Amino acid sequence: MVLPGIQAFFGFQLIAVFNSRFQDLTHMEQILHLVALLMLAISITLIMTPAAYHRIAARGMVSRHFIELASRFLECAMFPLMLSITVDIFLLARFILDNAAIAAGIALVTVFMFFGLWYVFPWTQAARAKNRHGPSSHTAG
């Protein structure tokens, strides 16, 4: 579900470089955009790795190991995605508002929102479920 959105975002990031307004960014901001693009490429790589593993190493078999592996790769992919989006939001806000401090504030709120919803919320829910059902319920099945 995440991959189509990331692919679209990747396309928009690539197109931005060829826009004439890209030259209005400072050299450091252009480098930040490149860093955001590279983080997005890392995220895409991590998200697509389970599919390649499933086809090549697992020969199409779905095992508990594969599900855990795919989940870990997805969890890891969300971090560079979060940073990539946040950096681009900073650049866009700085470009529109012409105020680096406000842009940094917007980016900070954005990164906290992503981290809270993509990491803190799932972790707290998992801990809550573990406490509610006890440690033995996770190993059963």
C-alpha cells in the first residue's frame, strides 16, 4: 500500500530538479533536496526487498519468517520516508514563506507527527496488547 505513494512522491521529487524555479533554491537547499531524494530511494529499496526475497529466495512460499522479515523491512523503510518527506516539506515551506524559522517549525511538527503515528502509536499499542494478553499469547499459534 505504501509503494504507489512513494513512487508518485519519487516522481515529483525528480521533476522538481528540472523545474526552472529549482534554481531559486540556495545550493544548500538543493543539496537537502538531493538528500531527501536519496532517503526516498533507500525507502523504496527497503520496501521492495521483501518482494524480491519472496520471488527469489522463498520461491513464492509464505512463511512466518517471511512475514516477520517483510514487517521489519517495512518498519525500517518508514524512517527514511519520514525524513525525506519532512525535508521536502521544510524546503517547500521555506520557499513559499521565505522564512527558515517557520519552515523549520513546520518540519519539526511534521516529523513528530510521522514518528508519533508510525512508531510511537504502534509500539504503545503492541505493549498494551502484550500487557493485556500476557507474554504467552504472542508465542501461541
